[in-house]
Amino acid sequence: MNLNPLILEIKNLKAQINENEILKDLNLEIRKGEIHAIMGPNGSGKSTFSKVIAGHPAYQVLSGEILFKGSNILNLDPEERAHLGIFLAFQYPIEIPGVSNEDFLRLAYNSKQKFLNKPELDPIEFFRVINEKLQLVDMSPVFLSRNVNEGFSGGEKKRNEILQMILLDSELSILDETDSGLDIDALKIISNGINKFMNQDKAIILITHYQRLLEYVRPNFVHVMQDGKIIKTGGPDLAKELELKGYEWLK
Amino acid sequence: MNNQSNKILNSNITKLVNQPYKYGFSTVIEKDIIEKGLNESIIRLISKKKKEPKFLLEFRLKAYKKWKEMKSPEWGQLKFSEINYQNIIYYSAPKIKKKLNSLDEVDPELLKTFEKLGISLTEQKRLTNVAVDAVFDSVSIATTFKEELAEHGVIFSSISEAVHDYPELIEKYLGSVVPIGDNYFSALNSAVFTDGSFCFIPKDVKCPLELSTYFRINDQKSGQFERTLIVAEKNSQVSYLEGCTAPQYDNNQLHAAVVELVALENADIKYSTVQNWYTGNEYGQGGIYNFVTKRGLCAGSNSKISWTQVETGSNITWKYPSCLLVGNKTKGEFYSVALTNNYQQADTGSKMIHVGKKTRSRIVSKGISAGTSKNTYRGFVNISNKAIGARNYSQCDSLLIGNLSNANTFPFISVQNPTARIEHEASTSKIGEEQIFYFLQRGISIEKGIELMISGFCRQVFTELPLEFAAEADRLLTLKLEGSVG
């Protein structure tokens, strides 16, 4: 039994978008040092769950609580949640025209440094930091000069998300279908990055459809989400069972 | 995207973009003003007040006659109520009791006004490497560094003074690039223009200073009709910048300027504009109607004219800085950033007319539309049958901020010989909710995020501005796009 401190507590969470209730009484507890996988059929509310934790303005929380390291974050802006240590790797990372990846990454890094009252880095100092992280996800420095996600392949976009996760060193990372659309080599690279990044002070939520990722990144818990609720929780074996039997079996 | 978040996004961006207009104050000053309305006797009166030679009065009257026969162009993507030309004052000047001998005699209110605008005219504080001609309503108030420039043979003065001091140059070049009847607004300007700047760079001289004119509309009912003429003789070089602001009034004011550039053999003219006229309020009331004709003639071979504009102001912008590439191996360039917000409408672009052999032109246009504004690029590239080996490259990029703004691109290309090489690239991108959320999720504030996107988008154009003003342009855009976001 892991008795590390709780990093995330979600209590009776209900949330909607466009007056459409998606999350219906969701409960979850995550402790430091844990990896949780959330699986579930399309439309069960997995992506909504990740956006609500990150504070996307399109979603409204109707009731319930989200506690991050013991304090309620529901009234915080997305950037404040990011500063506190919540990271979301997007399912569909968006292209940002005219902004180089290097500038973007440095600005994100320095925003966090500033929040932590640490010195901000100039481009040369930053290059040293980022160069080291690039190797962890097997990316060439050339890609720093390209615009954020512009013209990136699906795999490059996902690797860029993992790079940002490693760079910002957040305590809680939510990976929304980071594995989908990846070939086996890219999946290995990304899994490797995640495993090197993970330690006892952090927690990761993997949202995925496939058991495949979980062979490389071993979760402590697997949850099944359906209709805005977690309907079953188990160990890694639950994922294998789902792969064989599908979700219908749980009904 | 859902409506609720749409609303949040739009209000965030609106707050960000709606910085109060810093230059909206007006100056109380004793004025020499004539009755509103336009007719032949008004034109004679203006000419008389300015003690003009006969050729200029004739120029004006001929233009007025043409203008009366013409119709206001309707092809622009612009919607505005009809302008009542009889309701405009065509001459308004601060009262000056006697001829000024030095800046010390300029009304301190005027000096203060320009001081407040960040344009210092006094000896101690003026920019050390920029000569400024300050135009207030209808007349030029002061021109700095005149003597210093004269040592190099460079003439830089108000066009009214130039009419008296160098009538032969004015008569030769005025209307030589933009003919009187070229278009409705150039005809109007030719009839009633009151002041503007004149620059003459003699043969083999590289102008030692940046030249700059600062236009200020102050009076509520007057229009501003300035005329700028720049002549660069063989092997000469000049860089010129114009800036403009106006007070905040709830009626629309008309600004119809004409700028003519003449580059002789091997000459190089760089003309930059930072336009910040009052845009009107957030409901679209007030603001300047900006109808401007700017054209450069590359008359001599190997000459080059480069236009750079940063257009952030005005309720309506109608402006197409153009190059007539007549000499062989001449080069025309147009770099533009046009930012529109709220109910602003901009229809702007360039014309490149290739006549000479091996002529080259380059158009880089960046349109940014926010709020419910409308931003249109309109371009015309014409390669005549004589322009053997001509080349053009055009790039038009539009950036939409929010979901209610509008961008159009109308490139028109006409090629009459097979040796020409034309390239056209266009793109449209959007700063929407998802991009902003991406920035926020990475801990970057909305202001920083938008600033980064805008400056990245405009970089190609800003690098073309004279160094002294690149920072100013960056600041101006940031000013318009920064603010506290709740």
C-alpha cells in the first residue's frame, strides 16, 4: 500500500459543456509516485475529465471538488494550475503559426521559473537545458527553429508534448491519448521518456484506448470510465482483460 | 466551439485589444479657419491664403473640375455612409501673427502637443538622427535640422514653403506620378491640399538623417489633405517615415493624402509609415476615414522604391502604395502590417506595374483582424509586354483573432509576356480559443501568448522598418494588443 501524500483528490465531480452533462459524479484519488490509467469507450468523458482538471474555459463544473496537493483549484485560472504543477499533454496538439518552438518552450519554462522565484534563462542558457531534454525523446535540435507543431507529423507532435512535460517537470501530468496514432518505434521512444521522467514525487494519468502503451509504462491502477463515472478500478491485469473482452463485459 | 466559451474568448481578446487610445486629446488653440464647404471660391481662398503662384491655383482648379465629374469608388470591401463634402472645413491653421524665425516663436501649446505625442521639436530633446516636419491640421508647424540638411544640399521643408522657395521643382514634379485625375480622392487632394512635406535629395547624396513627417489632425470638423513629394536624384539615397494621430471625436474625419515619390537613376527611396489615426470607439462611432494615394516612380534604371507600412488606426483605410517600375532593372517593394479591431475596415495592398526590363517587385502583406473588423488585401501585379525578364513575388498572410473577424484577399495578376516569373503565396491562420488554452496550459499568460504570435507573424515586415521605428511599431502593436485580462 502506497502511503505517499495525496496529489489529486476528485470528489463527486459533475461538469458540463454546452449544457451537456458529461462528468456525472466522478471520484478519484491519486498519490505521489503512482501511475493511473483511465480507459473507457469513446464518449465516456475521458478527455472532458482532463480538460476540466486543466481548467479549460469551455467546461463548467456543476458540483464537487478538485483538490490538488490538498487545496481546491476550481477557482484558479488555467495558467495558475499549470504553475502549481498540472500538465496536460493534448490529444490533438494545436499548431501555433509564427512562433518558433524554441521561443515557445523558453517562454513556458521562464513563466514557471518566474512563478517559482527562480532566475529566468536567456536563449543561450536555455539552449543547454533544452538540448539535454531533446535527447530524452530522440528529437533533433533542428526542430527548435520550426514553428510550434506546424507541419509536424502526428508522432512529432506527441513527442513535442512529452518534451514539454519533461521540460516543465510538473508534478501531475495527464497524458490524453498520447499513444494513439504512433508507430511502434515512436511508442517506445515516448514510453522511454515517460519512464525516465517518472519518480516518487510525481504522478501520471494515462488516458488511453489501448493496452499496448501499458506494456511499456506500467500503471499502478487501471480505471474504467463510462458515462462520466469510474465504474471499475483494478490493477494492470484489468487492462488485459478489457483488451480481450471489450467494455460490454462490464455492463 | 460552444457559445459560452466563445463569449469568454471574445471578451478576453476584446479587453486585450481595446487599450484606450493614448493620443485622443485635443489642443485648444486660436485658429485661422475658413467656412466649411467646397467650391471654386474656397479653393481660390486657400490658394490666396497660401500666397501661391498662378500655376498652383490652376492645378487646383483643374483638379476640382475633374473631381466634380468623378464618383467615389465603390469597389472596396468597405461599408460607410456617404461623405458630405460640403460639411468639411478645408483649411484650419493655428493663428500665427508673424513669420517665424525660430522654434522659440512657435506657440508653446503646439510644442506641448507634439511633446505629448512623443515628438520633441525643441533643440534639446529632439531625436538626434531624425529630422522632423510637424504638420498640425492644415499647416506645417516646424521642420527640424533644416540647416544641417541644407549643408548636404538636401531640401526638407513643408510643401507650402517649397512652393515659394523652389517653384520650378514643384511645378516639374507635382502630379507627375499621381496625375490630377488619377482617382476620386487624389483629385480632391489636388484641389484642396494645404500642406505636407517636400524632400529633394541631390545627385550622389546619401541623406545623412532619417526624414520624418508627423501629421496631427486636431480640429473636429476639418479634413486633412496633405501632399508629400520626394525626389531622389541620380545615385542618391533617402529613408523617410511618416507618423500620424488624431483626437477622439465621435464624428468621422476625412484624411485624403497623396504621396508621390520619384527615384532617378540608381536612387533608393525607403518610405515607411506608422499610421495610428483614431479608430473610432468600440461601437464603430467616430474615427478617421483614411483615403490615401501613394505611388512611387522608379524612373531611372537601377532605382529602388520600398514601401513599409504599419497600419493600426483609422476607421476606414483605403490605401495601395504602388510602384511604377519604368526604368530597366528597377525594384519595387511593399511590406505591410495592417491591424484592424472593433468595427475598423481596411482595404489595403499594393500595385506593382512592371514596364522596364528585368524589373523586380516583392509584396509581403500581413493582415491581422480582431473583433468584428474587416481586413482586405487587394493587390495588382502587372507585367507589360516590354518588361522582359520581370519578376514578382507576393505573399499575403491573414491572421484572425477570435471568431467574428473577417479577412479577404484579392490578388490580381496580369502578365503580358512569357519571360515573366510570378510567385504568389497566401495563408490564413487563426488565434482561437484552443491556441490560447495551449499557451495558458503551459503557464504562459494570454498577453504574452498573443504578443508572441503577433510579433512572429509581423517579423518579416518589422525588420524592414528603420531601426529607430521598429521598436516603436512593436510597441504600438503591443499597446493595442496588451492589457489586463481577468
